[in-house]
Amino acid sequence: MKENWKPGNMLYPLPAVLVSCAHGGRDNLLTVAWTGTVCSDPPMLFISVRPERFSYSLIRDSGEFTVNLTTAAMARATDFCGVRSGADMDKWKEAGLTRLPGVAVVCPAVAESPVSLECKVRSETPLGTHNMFVAEVVNVIVDTSLKDASTGRFHLEKAGLMNYSHGQYFCQGRPLGSFGFSVKKKK
Amino acid sequence: MKENWKPGNMLYPLPAVLVSCAHGGRDNLLTVAWTGTVCSDPPMLFISVRPERFSYSLIRDSGEFTVNLTTAAMARATDFCGVRSGADMDKWKEAGLTRLPGVAVVCPAVAESPVSLECKVRSETPLGTHNMFVAEVVNVIVDTSLKDASTGRFHLEKAGLMNYSHGQYFCQGRPLGSFGFSVKKKK
């Protein structure tokens, strides 16, 4: 049985990432679920941010930010950075997270993240409650502990990535198959 | 230890949704991971599609599409719709999916999906390999089996939603906490 609801945000599961940003001697962390990959080549992603958030002007004025993936071990810190404002606290300290110097951008990355995507803003679009920043990925910082030393393969599935769905955080479940498994010929 | 990689798409986990579309007497299904919520109010989302895909012109010409959430039970059908073209087959039939008549849009939804988001395109932006369609959600179709009959609460966490991460599909793992849990006072 189906029923119709009034229009709303029910696209889940989504990532819940820590966005780091810096400008004019201040930096901050912001938790964002309104994010996603928008283009394969050039590699581009977006984040949508409410203009009243403290991080908004840091991102707008610097034209840079870093998307830091989050894990089950970071659930509490991620939630904390989503409900508190950095206007009058050092969220890194309060959430127990460590600044990692930026490589291709000025703002620091989150050392505890398995993957950090350094981004430069290409456009900003006001949509309503949120402004959408579309940005190009200019550098990727990865944790080498997820790399198989012999094959060089990166095992992101061992990072314990977290997702966000309809008001709840979840850890990654069991694998269901690799891209293309439905048409793979049996040997 | 950290290392730097050349720019790439490493924002995960992402949803893997079935996008349904129709125009001029043809309809199709397309699997998309480059999707996300871009605005809370009005409720808006995006999908990015390669212009060479068969579905691209159906979406561009109709200005409509439906985002259908996918579950672990739909993993094979979802993967199949992502690797095969609908130009010369009926993907619904081949993937074992059922058309549900559209309510606020012409194109059908996927009956097997727990949630379908009917959308109208508001803008299209070419970015490189992909064109980004930003769209407004105009109707939400939900499966009433996920509703608690006594409380009316919708238990999306019981749908078994699937996510996509770095080439692999995963089912939802255990819950880690609700939004705001990190600052909730103990009773």
C-alpha cells in the first residue's frame, strides 16, 4: 500500500561529513549531510549551508573548504559539530579532533578522518533555506593505514564509514556486491 | 600516516537510487549515486547524469523525474539498471521492477521502493562528464508498511536501505545514535 506525503527531504542514506573551513585567522568545523558528488571529471562535489551558520561566511570569503569523511568512531564528534556553533568555541578542542595542515587549501583537514577532500568553490547558488556551493576537488588526503602494503589497494570498506538517514546515524553494514555484479558471468 | 592523491571522487557512502523518467511514449530507469539533498525548504535534490545516457534526453525534454530509494532486496535490480542501457530493452521487465503510476509527474515510480520522490527540474548545469539537474520535490510516495499503525511514525530504518561506497553496495548497519545525541542530557 502506498500513500502520498507533502513534498519533503526523504533522500537517504546520505553521508554525514565534517566540513572544515578557515578565513581571517578563524577556522571551524561544520557537519553536513546535504553533500554529494556532482561530476566525475573534473571531480566536483557540493555542500549546502544555511547562510546564518558561522561557517558560511568563512567558506564564502575564503572560497575553500575541506570535506572530511566520518566513521562510527567519530559519531559523537560529528553530531556535536552539527548541533553546536563555532562562533564562541573551538570545536576541534571540544569535539576532540585534530587539525591537519591543509595541502592545496589554507584550511586544516581533520586528522581522524580516513579521507579528506580539499575543495575550491566554483559557484554559489541560493536555493531557499540553503546556499549550494559547487566546488572542485583539488587534493585528496588519505590515511595510509587503509592501504594494503603489498597490493597498494585502498580498502575504504575497512574505515567503518558512517551514514545518516532520517535523523539517525548508522554504521556501514555488510557488502551486497560490487558495481556490475548483476551482469558478471560466472566462471 | 597520510598521503596525497590526485583529485578524485572519494565522497562516500552515497545513496544508490533508481531514477525513473519518461517522455514521448518511452520510459526508463537509471541508477544514480551522484545525487543528494541540496535544500531543506523548498525541498530540493539533484541528480547528475552523463548526456550520452539514454535517460538524459527523457529527463531534459520532460523536465521531470522520480528518485526511488533502494533496499538490500533491490541490490541486483539496482546494479543491473546502472550497467545496462534502456535504449533497446524494457529495464523494468528485465530487472523485475513494477511501474507505479506517477501522481504529480507523468513518469512512473518504482513500486518496490519504500520511498519515491517525484521531482520537477528547476535548472540544468553542464559540469564536465555530467550535467547536474537541480529539482524540486513535488510529491513523496511512501510504503505504508513502514508506518506504525498506532503512532503514525514512519520507520525508514526498517526498510533496509542500501548505500554505495567506492565501487561496492552495502546494506545499512547498526544505529549509532540520533541527531543531537552528543549533547542530550541524561535523565
